[in-house]
Amino acid sequence: MGEFSLLHWLLVIVIAVLLFGTSRLPAVGKGLAEGIRNFKTALKGPEEEKKEAPKEEEQKKS
């Protein structure tokens, strides 16, 4: 009952294509990914963000 089979995933994909169309699916996926990323950073809290900020700046310079 709780398992998703291949048929279930195909049905979900078909419904998503019908609702959003093929041209909007990448934008929907990108928005969803950004929302998840922002949620994770909000859970970490401000202390861990300060620790990670210098690491991210160094990666951008490289």
C-alpha cells in the first residue's frame, strides 16, 4: 500500500506534464530546489551560516 511502483511514478509525471506543460517543468523544478535549499539553510541557523560563508567565498574565487 505504501510503496510506489513504476506505474505510480509514470502517472505522477503525466499529471505534472498536463498541469504545467513541458516548457514550465524546468522552472518548477528549479523553484522547488531553491525552496528546499532555503529551508535547509533556515534550519541550520545563523551560527552555522557564518562558519560556511568563508568557505563559499573561497570556492567562488577559484
